[in-house]
Amino acid sequence: MSSWFQRFLLPGFAFKAVVIGGGYATGRELAEFFMPSGPWGGVAAMALATLIWSAVCVATFAFARLVGARDYLSFVRALLGPGWVVFEIAYVLFVVLILAVFGAAAGAIGEAMFGLPKLVGTLTLMAGIALFATFGNTSVERLFKYVSFLLYAVYAIFVVLAITRFGDRILAGFSVPASADGWALGGVTYASYNIIGAVVILPVLRHLTSTRDAVIAGAIAGPLAMVPALLFFVCMVAYYPEVANETLPSDFLLQKLNLPVFHLLFQFMIFAALLESGTGAVHAINERIDKAWRVRHGVELSAASRLAIALVLLVGCMLLADRFGLVGLIAKGYRALAAIFLAVYVLPVMTLGVARLWRSRGIEGKRLHHGEHGGHGGHGEKAVKSPL
């Protein structure tokens, strides 16, 4: 029996896990997409991005339940037919890029905090991802759950400390007149290239019991994913506009707080965010292979097979891809990848997917109507046969 947490909150936590990555957690993406529109323009852009995320998650979760898809390949095959090949190629390139970036970020954290060689941080992240991916859905879901609690707690503490130390600057930042130009474009752009997370986390939808569950979970997913970003953005406003030019806004603000222990905790939280994001990407590929394996051989992938797949992915992406220049090549085409996902996922699910959901709703309504009619007929027949 699925709990309310598994039905309504877990999908949102999983979605947050995939989209948070390295740029969101460090504040770099917030500075890039929201800060240029000023404090209030940034908040408006975040609200728009949240609405887009929720709408696409609702459509994605409901369509996935309609077609019985629990992995991204089953989903895009049902949605696109032969067009699934384009999505698969784009997704594999996307995974190569993000895992390489996560590995580099973990190496940088280890070097900055403990003076370790970058390879140590990268290998530690690889080991963590491989460990959680090995044991399948239950292991991954627990990771999403407990890292989410850690993340929300750290961001909440961060906001309290920021208000205590420079709350007056935050108020002043929101009071300064600033152009909000471009807020809509910023919100749409940020939402579009992160929304792929909705289809990545389909394995956790196994707990949904109805279309109503899918709609509620999808609607909640947007706010769950954006709340930490909003809290962090509010803190960033204290040093607007100079914080927008910082490579790592999180480090910039943590230095202003001057609390070494919390600084260490925050870096640990970022590492945990990289862990859950990387695990989500690897687990999605494991589930895609598991589905094909079950269809062909009638048995599930073993834990050893999941581990082997994870290690091949991680070594190829984190250790080899950058060395051979593949990461730089993919990064140059990153916007093209985002456009491909928009064309082969977001637009189809919001048009073709929603249309199929609407048709299925109509068919179900007719079935219920005929069932009720038949029921009344039965009742009437019994009334005629009654001795009274």
C-alpha cells in the first residue's frame, strides 16, 4: 500500500533532485536566469517557471500512468512512435554532459574544502552514485527522501542566518527600482531546459494509484523544486547587483556570513545534491535497460548488472568524456539539446499527450454512464420481480 508521501511528495522530491544539479545549488543558474531581471523580476520569472514545471509534470505524470510507462523509453515511444530515437540520442548526450559537470563540481568541492586532489572528490561522487543505483528503486527513493530533508533544512537555516546578518540589505535590495525586462524569457528558458527531469523520474511514479494522484503530484512538483531556489534568491538580493557576476554566488554569500561550520555544511549539501541528481540520471538509464531486459529475457536486471551499467556510465562520463573533448563539444550544443527536448517532449506531451488524456477521459465517462444505466436496468428488473 503506497503512502501519501510516496504518492504526492516523492515525485516532487525526485523532480527537484534531478533539476537542482550543480548550477542551481551553487546559485549560478539563479544569477544567470533570474537576477538580470532585478529582484522582483526574478521572483516573477521563478513563479512563471514554477507554473510551467507544474503544468508539464501534471501532463507527464498523467500520460505516463495512462500508457503504463515507468521509464523514459516507454513514455516517448507511446508519445512519439518512431520519433523516440531522436529523444534517446539527445538524452544520452545530455547525461554525458551533466555527469561530467557533476564530477568536476565534486572534485572542486573536495579541493576547496579539504585540499584533496580533484580526482578524490570525483571518485567519491562516482562511488556514491554507483552504490545507490545498484539497488534499484527503493534505494534511489530513500536517497531522494533524505537528501530532500537535508536540502530544505540547510536552505531554511541559510535564510534565517542571512536575515539575521544582512536582512536590512535584503529589504533594501527589494526596494531599489530595477528594470524587470526579460523576466518572462528568463522564466521560460530556465523551465524549458530543466523540465526533462519530469520524464527522468518516471520510475518513482509506480506508487500512484489514480489519475487524481498524478495531477496532485505533478502540481506539487513545481513548487517543491522551486522553493529552495526562491529562498536562496531572496538571500542573493542582499548583494544585488554584484552577486550576479560571481561564479559561485553560494561561496560569495557564505563568505559574507563568515560561519566556517555552516560553510562546510552547505558544501556537504551541494555534494548531496550532486549525488541525488547524478543518481537520478543513471537510475533512469538503468530502468530503461531493465525494461528491455525483462521483455527479452523475462527477468529483472540483477544488482550486479545495475552496478556494472552505472560504473560504465560514470567512468565514461566523469573520467573519459572530458579528456577526449566530448564534454566541450556537447556543451557547445547545449542550447540545441534544450530545443530538441522542447520539440520532442514538452510540445508533444502538452498537445498530443493532453489530447489522448482528454479522449481517455471521455471514453471512461461513457463507460461509467453505460455502467450506471445498466445498473438502473438491473434494479428495475428486480423491482418487477418483487413479490410486492
